Amino acid sequence: MNLPIPFVRIAAIAAMCLPTFLQPVAAQEGSLIQPGFASAFLTGRIAVASDDFARMAQSYDAALEADPGNETFRELAMQGWVLSGEFERAAALAAQAAAQGEMTQIAAVILQADEFKRDAYASVIAGLQEGRLSGPLTDAMGVAWAELGKGSMSDAIAAFEAAISERVELAPFALYHKALAHAFVGDMERAADILAGESDTAVNLSRRGVLTHMTILSQLGRFGEALELGETIFGGTPDDDAALLMDALREEQPVPFTTVTSARDGMAEVYFSLAGALIGEPGDWLPIIYGQLTLALRPDHGDAILLTGQLLERVEQYDLADQIYGMMPQDNPQYLGAQLGRANALYQSGQVEDAVESLVSLSEVRPDSVLVFSSLGDMLRREERYEEAAEAYTGAIDLIDEIEARHWVLLYTRAISYERMGEWELAEPEFRRTLEFVPDEPQVLNYLGYSLIEKRTNLDEALDMIERAVEGEPDSGYITDSLGWAYYRLGRYEEAVPVMERAVELLPRDPILNDHLGDVYWAVGRTREARFQWRRALSFAPHPDLDVDLVRRKLEIGKEPALEEFDAEP
């Protein structure tokens, strides 16, 4: 039975001009599923469809045992093992493919990574000379870093320059790696010149590249220049790793260059750059593969840990993401980011209490972190634990010396928590304080305006707020609903109809909006249409803010009798 390898989409990257990385591999003609591995075959297919990489690897490895010559099974098992971070098994399967003359691009790049991992640099070059191709970029950079690994800086530079001159689309990337090579051998001046854009081809630096550039400048004693670069890129709220670097620059302390400490590290940077550059649809496996290859060569690569963990979360592989985040060394300044990632992975996998507890524990370890407390608040608010959420947000806000406009989300989310707790006397001032910083923010205007309408207070002001919110986000179904509901509450029923219809058009499956439209239709005498909308609202239930029993009674006896029966406001 033929089993095509899933097509892996690759983002178009003009600067790198990469071909399709994975090609479908046909199974052997006449290959049949035997009773001994039918289960493995079927579970493998399910695993492929659900991005369950660990099960995919195990299933197709089991199928391969029963049908050792099936290159499709080998390819899928190999993909599964590398995607799930089991590099050694993936490398063994790649070696099998090579021995049987069934080389694919993924097998080639895994073998290349394995040779760099073993410092077998001559084998890297020999493999390329024998026609083992993994892609234009990895081939070109592989030669250069392998030459450097062999101890020949001149041959390495020649390889970088060949890539720069012969493949214009690779030039920005090759220039960056040429700079890393110069810095690795101690020529910081040359590296700085390249990164500063001395040639006609600009070097497009990633976030990691900017930090590297700043480090190289510090090695040259050019602290002011490095600090200016950091402030331009990272502003006043840098992440922990950038903040530590900038603190060292202010104290005029040279920062050790650790981006590349070996040829193996250099190739890890190649894979990492590709992992970031190729991010596209959630179903794309290629960025994860490159992220895992980076970590195979350099397990302490903080940026790769964070990126690969996020990519695994994106495809709902939360256990694998948790394992990746767990690789972050505690002394790495990005450790906090990894712990936040682990908490989110736990939460997304349904382990809510463990996720909350992990953030509580982290807040005790990092009582000075605004990000930890705000993340805890967000998680608790999603769980409707509003009192605890408000306490967490207060912990974050209390850590800020001077509240500025960039902190408005913290104020806003604490105000929401107060409102949901029923503490309007605390919520309203907080909403108004938020508007002092962001007077035209649609979300805040809508929330405060809608709340005022519901409380039948300051109605003219509330309507003005909601109208401004709609102007800011005209395609928001929730904000449009607020405007329609405001008209309804003010008795302007005819005006409410088209607005509420527009809201339901924007969010057709929202039960609250359908219920509101039913009420508006009822108010203008369109009772048949009202009942239709109430039925739709019930079909989309449950919803925490929808009183299902009340909606049912509106259907049975009409709105006014139902409201009277439930002692509810019209």
C-alpha cells in the first residue's frame, strides 16, 4: 500500500531561495500491511494527521521493523524522531537511507548535523562532494563552517565569499556568518565592519544578530555605540538577556562573545536562522525540524529553546514543548521566558492547576518580575478566578515605579477583574484611569461604555464612548453589538436593528449577539424573527453570560412575561 509522505509547505524566502525541502517518497510497489504491523501503520497515519510526532516516530519505526525496505516508513519515522527531539535515532535512520542509496533532503541535513555534532568536518565536505545535498543554504554554509572546523580560516572565508558572490539571494545570510567566523577567531574589528554594513549588501540582523553585534562592539570598547544600538532596537523595556547586556555596556564592561564558540555552534546558528525564517502555517514542520537540529548541536541555545517550544505549542504538542522549555539552563537570562512557556504549555494541555501553581512558584522565585505577575493574572482571569487575578495584577502594578501609557493593559485587565468581581466602585475609576493613558483605545471605551449602559448611568457619555470605539474598530462584532445594545437600552429600537444585524453578521455564531438581536427584533414587533434569533442563541449555548432558561421562556411566552417571571431587567 502506498503511503505518501505529507506535503510540508515552505514559506517563500526570496533571500534564501530554498527549494522544497521534503519531497514525497513512494512506498515499495506491492508493499502490503501485514497483521503484525497493521496497528502501527494506522496509528502512524493518525499521528501524522494530528502532528503527534512522538507517536508518529514510534508507529512508523514499528512498521519499518516488519517492512525494513519500505523507504516511506523510514522517512516518516525519521521525520517523527527529529521532530520529537530524538536526534540519535533520526541520525541512525538517515544513515540507513544513505547506505541503501535512498537519500532525501531531510536525511541529508540530518547526516550533515550528525557530522557537525561529532566534529567530523571532513565528512561534511566529502558528503557534499559526493552529491549529498541538503539545500543551497545549508550546503554553502556547511562547507564554510566545516573548513573552519578543520582549522582553515582562509578556506572558510573563501567558502563564505563564494556564497556571497555566486548566490546573490544568500549574500545577506552568508555575510552574517562570515562576521561570526571572524569574531570566533578573534578578529572583532573585521566582524564589526561587516555587521555595520560595509559592503553593498546589507546584513539583515535578527534580534539575536543585534545582540551579537552589541557584544562584538563591547569587545572593541565601543560601549556607547553598542548601547545606542540596543536602545534603538529594544527601547526602554528590553527582555532580560538584552537588559543584562545593556547594563554591562553602561558600566563599560566587555561582554564575552559566545554566539559561536566552535564550528558546530556556527552550523547551529545556520539551522536556527532557518527555523525562524521559515515560520508559516501552523501545519509546517520544517521550522520545528530546524529548531530541533539547532538543539541537537547546541542544547543550551536559549533562543532556539524558546522558538522551538513555541512552535511545538503552536501544533498542540504541549508535552514536547514542556520538554524543550525544560532544557533552558537556570543561569541563562532567558530562563524566565522558558518557565513562562512551560506554564502556558501546561495550561493549554488542560493541566490548569499545575500551570497556575507553576506561576505562583515562579512569582516567589522572581518577586521582582512584572511579567510573571501579569501572566499569572491573565491565567487566573481566563479561569474566571477574578479576585485572585486582581491580586496578581496589583502585584505587577506595584512593581512599576511610574505608570506610563505602555502599562495600560495591566490597568485595563485589573479593571475587568474588579468589574467581574462585582466591585464597580473599584472598576470604574480604573477604567477611567486607563483612558487617561489611551483615550482612544476601542477596547477600553467599549468595556466602560457597555458597563455604564448596563448600569443605566451616564448614558450619553456611554453612548459617545461606544460610538468612538466603533469608529476605531468598525469590524469588531463585540463592539458593534455594544453600540446596538446601547441604542436598545436608550429606547432607540429602530436605530438598533441595523447595528445589531451588522454585529451578528460579523460574529454569526455568538449566542449573546444572537440573543440581543432577538430582543431588538421583539422591541420593533418582528416577533417571528425574534424567536428565530433566540433559537439560534440556544443552539450556540452554553455561554457564561447567557441565561439559557430565560431565553427558553422568552421563546415560550414572550419577552416581557419571561422577564417578569425571572425578575430580570428589560
